[in-house]
Amino acid sequence: MDRILVFRGTYAQSLEFGLVLDAKALSYERIELDEGWALVVDQALAGSAQEELARYANERTVRREEPAAILPFTSAGAGAIGYSMVLITVAYCAGINLLGVDWLAVGALDDSAAAAHEWWRALTALTLHLDQAHLFGNLMFGIGIGALASTLFGPGVAWASIVAAGAAANLIEMLILPSAHRSVGASTAVFAALGLLSGFAWRRRLSLRERWMYRWTPLLAGISLLGLMGAGTEHVDVVGHVLGFIAGVGLGWLYGHAGVPRNRNSWLQWVAGTLTLSSLFAAWYLALHASR
């Protein structure tokens, strides 16, 4: 059967374009010429091979776009310090049963929280941990991903968004908790932060003239990290992690659609940060008051 030359180029190019034919299960042969390399196929496959190679060559020449650059915020460390201080302070108070109260009992998500309309547990549960290893893991991961979000949105807005998404996820989990289920930990907020970054980057890339894989990569990367670090033993709150990530993606998508951040005034960061700390303080006040 006659053989038709469908590609000519360098050796590296012949490997690259050969992969296109491999992906379409089109048999070919790579041969060396006096100048360069070529791909040849049977005459019956020539039309399909030429069409696939032409389509790939056309996609290959399209220049990849990049979203408009965002000037990074400074003071990302301020948010990380605030996050650390909140978790460590609550851990200490819970450890010594300050005021004679079992902080874990009054602040955790459990099957009675929704029935009792104790909505503040959606916030207090984000600050509680079962042991030192649990606390340390959420501190390390939270500081890292929170710093990235702070650089993008500013420390006040970033942590306000993370806490809001985490609390929203906890409110939903309160409504669907199975009997005898208890959940605590900042990991819900940490995965909300991951979702916030993924959703924001995903929305910004959706409007670009790129192949779908490039546009969806931020979301796919976030889901991969969720699967890698959000699952584990039977004691891991997988539902909370998934809900936190989904809430974060939704909020990040809205931010990307709205073009946030727009206002770079420091007062906005201070207001957002102060409101976040105040909401946590108020939640714990209500939790401790209700226990009396």
C-alpha cells in the first residue's frame, strides 16, 4: 500500500506531532530524511492524519492569553498572625476549661446544634481542635494558603472571606449532620481558602481564548489538592472539607466575575479584619453564655 508523507520537521517536532496521531490511534511511521524527519501513513489514513495534524498546528499557533496582572497586597503576615493567635488562644482556653466550661462541648458542631438553633457553632467550631497535631496541621496549612489569599485580596478581606465561606459550610453541615456526629477544626476554613483561590483563578481564565484545559486548570488543581489532603481516616470530616471548598469556589468565582479586588484602601482591610475578629468573639460569647 502506498505511503503518504503527512509531516516533515525536526526530530523533536516529529515526536510532538506523532503524539497527536497516537492520541487518535492513527498508525504511522517515523523516518529520517536527508534534512529532518517525517511522519508517513498509509494512503487510506492520509486524510484523517492530515486533518488532525492541521487542527493541532492551528491550536499550537494561537497565542496563550494571560489574565490582567493584579498588584499584590502587602502585610499578608498580619492576617497569618491573627489567624494563629485566634487558634492558639482558643486552644489554650479550651485546654484549661476556662470559666469552668467545656469549650469543646459548647462550641463544636453536633447533631443537636441545628435543632437548638445554635448558629454560632458554625463559627466557634472553626477555632476548636481535638489535639496538638490537629491544631498544628491546620496552623501550617492555613498560614500558607491564607498568605496567598491575603496577597491577592488583602489580609482583612481574605480572612473575612475565608471565615465567611467556612461558616457557611458549617451551617450547611449542621443541617445534614447524622446522629452522634461531632465536627471541629479550622480545616473547613482552610479548604474554603483553597476553593476561594481556585474559584477566583478559574473565573478569570474562563473568558480567555485558550484551550479548555488551560481555562479549567485552576479548578482541577484545587479539586486534586482537595482529594489529596481533604480525605483520610474515618475521623476526618470529609463532608466539611468538601462543603468548605465548594463555598470557597463559589465566593472566589463571584470575586473573579466582579473584578475583585478593586478598592485597595487600607481602611477596607482594617474594617474587614475587625469585623471578622468581632464575629468570632461574639460567637464565643453566645456559646459560653448559652452554657450557663
